[in-house]
Amino acid sequence: MSIKFENAVLMVESMELTKAFYCDVLDQKVRLDFGGALIFESGLSLWEITSDHIIPEKMGKEGMTEEEVAERTSVPLEKVRDIVGR
């Protein structure tokens, strides 16, 4: 049996905000959108995780601040705030 790596999955709290960020700021194109999960043409996937899901229960629920997002992505803080403010 062989195992093949297909793509990375990011667990997100807000699909709407995260999708907007990846599409509007990082210029990603959606290949498939299932509502609570989507796949970009690049292969990256997003899964929306609710607060009662086992992942935040087991791993904690810390998130990044707007400043951290801007710093880590080299996107101007004002643009990050525009996306988050949607």
C-alpha cells in the first residue's frame, strides 16, 4: 500500500473571513467549495472547525492577532484589518 500526500489542510474558525483573506489578499482561486470546507487550485484546503469540535478542545484555541497576521504574511496591517472587518 502506498501513501500519497495530496495537500495541506488549515483548520479555521471563520470560513468566510479566511476565504476572503486567501482570495482577496493572497490571490488564491477556489477549486471546490463545500461550505464548511474548500480546496484552492493551489491544493491548500480550509476546514471550518466549530468550538465544540475535538481539535480546539484538545489543542486549545489560541489565534493570531491582526498584527501577527500582517507581520507573518507581509500584508499591510490596514489591509488585514479591512479583511477582518468584513
